[in-house]
Amino acid sequence: MQLIPCPWCGPREEAEFHYGGQAHVAYPEDPSALSDEEWAQYVFFRENPSGPFAERWSHSAGCRRWFNAVRDTRTHDLIAVYRAGEPMPEVIS
Amino acid sequence: MTVSPLFAWTDRLAALPVNASERPFLSQLTVRASDPAAIAAMGAVLGVGFPAVPCTFTAGSGEFGDVEVLWLGPDEFLVVAAPDLQIPIEEALRGALGSARGSVVDTSAQRTTVVLEGPHVRDVLAHGCSVDLHPSAAPAGTCVQTLLARTGVILLVTGADSVTLLVRSSVAEYLAAWLSDACVEYQT
């Protein structure tokens, strides 16, 4: 089983984690000003890259903290993990 | 008479090569706080400093007897003490927390405690736990929340051959059954 390095607890098995989708999707500044199309874009549309992808993960069976990870979608390698609120590290693809 | 979650398993657990025994009804309080001054004040009230390093616990004794403080998250701790102390401890911690942001909640009924002792403890747990329990990776003082046989547990390494498990009361019997099965190959 793949080990995911929690920024608080260290490497733990994948089954302890929950996936939270793409990271750094900012909530709209003024949601009521958005058109239906723009709102749908915010709610439903996500990147689907082949390569490094910044994602949210929750260590749900451990410390229950959300954190961010950059994962290579081709290899499942976790290139970097960083705590919520920290900037995304520079990733060389 | 109040019956503890593993009361029916007392004899079977005691017969295992890991000498398992339940410590029922311990006082447990979940503390959420991130203000260093408030955390220090709460530690002073208990006579036990709160753990500063992730995945560790601290133990000591003070006004409320022997107390353990477990690291559950960067701003979350579990205070464990002898039975029937939850109300005075809650009041003391609330007083120490003062006006700082945080919470103190009595969660004593949530979990029961199983103590395992003996040379095979780490081997038995390795059957269902992916955390590295080798003494070099998990020395005494380690406190991890993880999955043991798919059950969420808090695992405290209290010594070279002794481990304490905190498990939710509703799945404690399942864990006792799993422990009995995992111990089979170590029976003499």
C-alpha cells in the first residue's frame, strides 16, 4: 500500500486518508455577482492534468488535519506535501 | 452496576500472551487550544506539560493524580486521568484556558482503554497496524492515532514491552476478538 507523508504525523498508509480534490480553488470574492456559468465553473470544473497536481488530502484516521499535496498523476508519486495555508512549493516536473 | 465495554472479555483477554486488560471508565477530556500561554497554564494545573512534539504523549502527576496528555493534532489534546475526575478536571482546565480561544469537552464515554504487556506486544499489533512499531521508530512516549485492523485507535507506547490502546467503546469487542485471533500463533 502506498504511504502518504502527513505533514504532522509522517508517513502513513493510504487507507488513513481522504481525498479532497484540487487545492487552491479560491472561493469567489462576491458569489452573488457571478453568472450561472461562472458559478458552475467554480463548483464543478477542475483541472485534470497529466503530471504534477496540487490536491487537498485529509488525514482522517490520524490527526484529522487537512493538508495539501502535489501528486504526479502519471506515477502517483507524492512530490511534496505542505500544511494548509502554506504556499505551494516550486515543483520541477 | 455499570458494565464496562469489555467486561465480558475480561478472562479471555487476561489469558492472551499479551496479558491484555481493560482500564475502564478513565476520565478523558478533549482539549482544543493553540494559544501557547493557555496551553502552558493548563499544563501547570494538571502538573503535566502538554506535549509539544507531534505523535507523543506526556505523563506525570499532580493535583488530579496520574495524568497523561496525548497529542491528537496541532491544536488538539486528550487528557486521560483516573475515573470520576472528569468534572473537576474540566472545571480546572476551563479556568486555566480563561478567555483564550479553545474548548474543553468531556469525552470519557467515547473510548475504553486496553493495556497490553509482554514480549510479543509489538509483533501482535504489527499483524493489523501499518505504523512502524520497532522500538527505534516507536520508543516509549509515542502516541499515534492510526488504524488497527481497520479500527481507529490511539496507540500509546508506554514501555519497551507495553502498549496502551484507546478504542471507541462500540468497537472494543471487535478489537478484542481481533486481538484474540492475532495472538493465536504466540500461544504457548
